[in-house]
Amino acid sequence: MVPWDVRLQARYGLYAVYAVLIVLFVAGIRAVPPGPSRDVAFRLVVFSDPSMLGFYFIAALVLFEKREGVLDALVTSPLSTRAYLWSKALSLTVLALLATTAITALGYGVDVNWAPLLLGVALTSLLFVFVGFVAVARFDSINAYFMTALAYTTVLGAPVLGLLGLFETPLFYLLPAKPSLVLLEAALWRVSPLELTYAVGYLVLATAVASLAAEQAFERHVVQDVSDPVTDRPPVGTGIGAGAGRGGRFGRGPVRSLVLADLKNWLRDPLLVYIGLAPILLGTVARFLVPFAEDSLGGLVDLAAYRPEVAAALFLFGPSIIGFAVGFLILEDREQGTVVALSLTPLGERGYLAYRVIVTTALSVAAAAVVVPLSGLVAASLPWLLASSLVAGLYGPVTALLLSGLAANSVEGIAFSKFLGFLVMIPVGLIAVVPTPWQHLAGFFPAYWPAVVLVWGERGAGSQSVAVALGVGILVQSVALALLVRQFHRQ
């Protein structure tokens, strides 16, 4: 099963995606000056990505196999629950170890203590794969799972606040992320034998408990459903358009049916409720957290000097997360046959896609316009805010179509979603450190133009320059949308 799972993961593009991610991570780590800052960046990258990659990928793999009936077949085969789960955990841990080795050797250097580094990554990966399975087992939709995943990662990853110097408490030693960070620390410096014993012992114990919990979740939510065919299982579709093509709805008109389905899902789906509130929550939290971070990180970086760039990253967060969610909704609609059903109605495939683009743009404009005044990081006039929000709003459908257009299914969607953060942070970072006109080389990133409009406006660039950037931003993102729409129709 292990080599079979590795082949499947390679087929779904996980190894190809991580080959590119390794290059980006290496470039990011090497861009940080040697010293304490690079040490923190290295540990943060290794913990937050290779170590935890299995948490999200196990969810996509399990949900895809549920939808395809693979788990139903495995339940009736000689393969045991434990063998199935450990095969997934070991195969994803192989990828985590390969990625960690490459990132360390190329980005930080080979002069590290490899034993605690690789042991920490291996144990953390195994643990989070099993925790991810426990979190996803009861769901039949990736969108329904994301909200639970957010709660898990927020709690389990809290010790990262101590790594960044923002907040520390002995209570963090109760969370499994703390021993992982201790082992990563041991890879760079000398750590006491007591701490090493705690870290290894805690992770081994936590992994054992999580593996047993995963087995119970599999028996309860997979085996029991297969063994009891009369058990009512929740509907697979929870996407915005799920069910829009079922009997009788199109008597009210396809657009109206989609709107009603959207409203129903926004009200009942915790993930979509969170997405609707996310810009408000982010802006409010940033108003207090950014000044606190400026004081706490004063020894590492002068964050106050980059307030416009921080505001630009927050500015694009709303459109990005809305595009991310809608991209997965489109993927689910396509996998469940909703798009095919709608193509046989008067709305058609083009109408469906136009509806998605228009709604996503409107929501993204609102999200971008809300977060800036709430954060209080820049003083934006109303005309400037509305104009720049329009450009940022176009980034929402670009993100949605990029995700749903490149990915053939939800597993590949999770893989490609790893790039979405880089598509925002790379152009914002270039604006912060590269002077004009050289920073314009990042103009092929659609996120560059909304960010540069906001930063230039705050730093007092001429109104003519800002107006040109607005126009170019609308043009670039419109061209990107046209190309992505063509790709979607071709698929």
C-alpha cells in the first residue's frame, strides 16, 4: 500500500508541487540575513509546511476516495483499518522528509543536527496525518471540513506564537506543536536531555493516541456507513451550486435557483459564514495585533516601516480567501456533475461561470474595502479606497478560476492551493524591498497591481502614477480572467 499511495500522490501532483515549493521556500530562507532571523524563518517554514503537510492532504485524499467509492471497496477487502491509515501516514511522511531535507540543505545549510531534525519532522508528520483523519472522517465535503481544520490548526499551532516572540506560556508544553519546535531547535542548538526526552516521548505518545483515535473514527464513520446501507448519510454536495439542477428548481429560473442555493449554503455552512466575516475579523484583529507585533519583533525587523505593505497583504486576504472557497465550490460542482446539469439548462455553462465571476467579484470588492479602514494601518480616502478595492476585487475570481482551472479534482486543488499565499506574498515582498522601476517585473502577478496601488497611494506617489497602475491592474486581471475562462471551457 505504501508504494501504491506514493504513486497516487505523485499522480495527483503532490511531488511536482513540492518541487516548486521547495524552490520558493529556499529562496525565502536565503533572503533572510544569517543570524537569529534566519533561524526563526527556517524553523517556522519546516514546522508549518513539510511537518504539517499531511494534515490537509489526508483530508483531500480521504474525501476523494470516499466520493469515488474506494473506501467502500477497501472495507470489504483483507486490508485492515490500521494498515490503510499507516500507509497514508507513512507515504505522506516520506514526502515531508524529502522536502525537509531539500529545504535544509539548499536553504539553511548542511551544518545542522540531522537526527533531531528528521525525527521531529517524521513524528510531527505522522501525528498530524492521524489528527487530520480524525478531523475529516465525519465529513463528505472538503468545504465542510475546512472550518474544523481551521480550529484544529489554530489550537495545535499556538506554540508558534512563542517561536515568533509574540506570546509564551508554559501551557504550550501541553500542545503537540511544542515538542516539535523543541526538536527543530535541537537541530540548530544544544538542547538539554530533559527537553529532548520530553519532546520525543510526548510526540510518540501523542502519535499513538492519535492513531487509535483515527482507527475509531474510521470504524465509526466509514466502516459503519458501509456495513449499514440504510444509514442516512449526509449529502455529498455542499457547494454553492449543489442541488441547483435537481427536479423542479429551474421552474423558478436557473439564476434564481443558484442565488437561493447560495444564500442557503452561506447561512448553513460554518466555513462560508467564517469567510463572510473573515475580512471584518481580520481588520479588527490587525488593528491591535500589528502594533503589538511591531513592538515584539523590533529586534528582528522594523515592521513599522512596512505598514503600507502589511496593509496591502491584508487588503488582498479577503479576495484571496473568497476566491479559494469559490474555487473549491466550482471543483465540487464539477465533480458532482452540477456543471454538466446546468449546461443543459437555459443558463448554460457560460452563464454558470459568469454568475460565479460576478458574485465572487462583488464579494471580493466588499471584503477588500472593509479590511483597510478597520485595520487602521493606512489612511485611505473614500475615492482611493473604492478604486483600489475594485482592482483588488478582480483578484477574487482570478484566484477561483486559477484553482478550479488547474486542478482536476479536490486532491489536486489542495496541492495547487499551496501556491495561493505565494502569489500574494511574493509581489508584496518585492514592492517592499525592490525599488521602482525594477519591481514592475512582478507585474505579471495579478496581485501586484492592487497591492502597488494601495502602497503608492499611502506613500504619496503622484495621482497620475496611481491612476496608471489602476488602469494597468484592471487590464492585467481582465486578461488573466479571459484566459482562465477559456481554460475552464476547454476542460
